[in-house]
Amino acid sequence: MRDPVGSEIQRVIQLLARVPGLGPRSARRAALHLVKKREQLLEPLAAALQVVYERITTCTTCGNIDVTDPCCICLDPSRSPHILVVVQDVSDLWALERAAILKAPYHVLGGVLSAVDGVHPEHLNIPSLLQRLENSSITEVVLALNATVDGQTTAHYLASLLPPQLKITRLAHGVPVGGELDYLDEGTLTAAMQQRSLL
Amino acid sequence: MRDPVGSEIQRVIQLLARVPGLGPRSARRAALHLVKKREQLLEPLAAALQVVYERITTCTTCGNIDVTDPCCICLDPSRSPHILVVVQDVSDLWALERAAILKAPYHVLGGVLSAVDGVHPEHLNIPSLLQRLENSSITEVVLALNATVDGQTTAHYLASLLPPQLKITRLAHGVPVGGELDYLDEGTLTAAMQQRSLL
């Protein structure tokens, strides 16, 4: 006899279980919810995934994902031609875009150096970064990498490679907005105190 | 200018955020993962969802979901014609099938009575249940409903409606297998003690 759950739904469950944030149990719940919301959710999601599958591509200039190459950020003439923001991943690019603080183009490394995970310089988009900086109008490179050991190691490695005439900056350390001192680690508190500013 | 995240991915993120188990933040992570696993995950998931959307239907006999109507459980000749298991939802049917303890057909109520949520008898698949029991060979109805107030209210309500010659049973209460007494509520412990059996 066939599996009572049905091989078609079983397949959706198996695939959903591989989506980060969902496990086998929540994938079953998600699949059932999708089937119940056939017209409002299942059909639009299937169609939207198909569109993304067919059209999405990686920008050969910056490493962002978009339906065009170069991506819409690289094509945006309103962004500063003098600053380049280096990020680890597309998710970091999205986070900075949500904050909408600096109108500048990006360069997505595609990871950070990690001896544990076996990520070496040749695995990152470093050659394309160096190429972009050659004969360009860029004067400042913001290394907007995570404040982790791997992120900071990568920042120092990159700083040693970049042309010396460039201004190389990193994000400030300090108390997160809305953060309570009681819950912060000593490294953050030390940085926040050392870089204290006039009120 | 266009949204830098891209309206196509934005749409996938919005739809994924409506899947139970995923929120706005994890939907972004999931969408990014899908784009990175284009061939291994994104394409198969889009295709599998499309197949389910096109082919899945609700069994008019029992309320299960399947690609055939009657569903494969209703069509299965190896299941007992004398027992019917009443469940709240398709997910409960799947759970009992995973345990594979009783080879019997099911009846999915599609919910339980709830004054708070405004679920009344007319919202549940009760008429089709009564119709199924008429002139049938069914002698026992197992009310496999959740051990919640709403589940048990529904069980008592159903028991009052069902033909009196039927044997009506419910799932046993007791200590879950692997459960520690220390963490169990008093209701469960009382039930487990009252229904204790010889070792």
C-alpha cells in the first residue's frame, strides 16, 4: 500500500525540513498549513519560488543576488562612488540596506576566513575586490564584518592586502541601541567605555 | 529605485514568513538558503509545491488530504471495517499512522468545539460522520481527540450523538513513555494511578 501521508506531500515535507528554521516536525506542520491555504499561500509560494529559481542570479561585480547582473545596487547612480562597503554575506547587505544609513555600493565576500571550517582566502571573493579597487574612484573601504574572531581576522587580513592609500574603516563597537549594560559582555563594555563620547 | 532586496525574493520572503514556524527574520534566512541551494532545494521545492497544489484534494469520505478521492486509507482493504478512529486534524491522523498501532480508517473532524474560538458543531465534519456510521459494519468508534478541555468536550458531545449500540472508546491517559513523574501534572498522575495495571 502507498504511504498514507502521500508521496507528494511527503516530498514537500522532506524538502521543507531542509529549510533553515524548520525541522521534520515543523515541516509537517508547515506542509499541512500550505495545503489548507491552497489558494492564498501554496499556489503563490510555488509560483514565487519558480520565478526566483528561473530569474535570480549573482551579480558578477559585487556578489549580491538579484534578477539583473549587474545588480540594482551596482546600477544605482545615487550611491557614492568613493565608498565601498565589504560584507560577509548577502544577509548582511540586506541588514545594512534596512538600516539605510550609507548610500554606497557593496562587495560580498561570500564568507569569512575560518581555520575550523576550512575557509581560506581563495574561497572568498577577494580577487574581484582588489580588481574593483584598481583604477577606481574609491577612497574608503568599510569592512562591515561581524564582530567575531573570524570576522575580525578577515578584516585584518583584508586590511593588509588593500592598497595603502585607501582609508580603511570598521563598524564601531559599543552598547546596542536599547541594550542593557547588565546583559553585555566585558569586551563590549570596555569598547563602549574607551570610545565614550560627549553627551 | 527598486528595492535592493529585489521584489521577486521579497515576495518569497513575505510568503515564507506566513508559513508556521517561520517569522520575518527566519524567512529571510530561509529565502537566502534556498537561493544558495538553487538546484538542490529551490527548484525541487518549487516543483513539489506545484504538484501538491495541482493534485492534492480532500477525501470526501474521511476528510484526509491525498491526491485521490477516496484517499488511499479509505481505499485500503487491509483496514478493519469494524473500527473507526475519529481525529481532530490531518496532523493527528499522520501521528497515529506513524505509530502504526491500529489498522483502521479515520474520520477527520477538522477541529474541535471551542467557545473561545467560536467553533460550533456545524463547523465540524459531524454530519458526514453520522452518515458513515449508518448502515455500516462499524462497531467501535475511537475518539482519538486531544486530552485538552476542548478535545474532551468534543468527545463527550460526539458520544451523546452517536448511535447507542456502538462501542465508544477514548485514548488512555497516563505517564508518557520516557516521561518522568516529576515533570507531570497532577491530572495525569491521578489518571495513571487510578488506571494502574499489573506488572
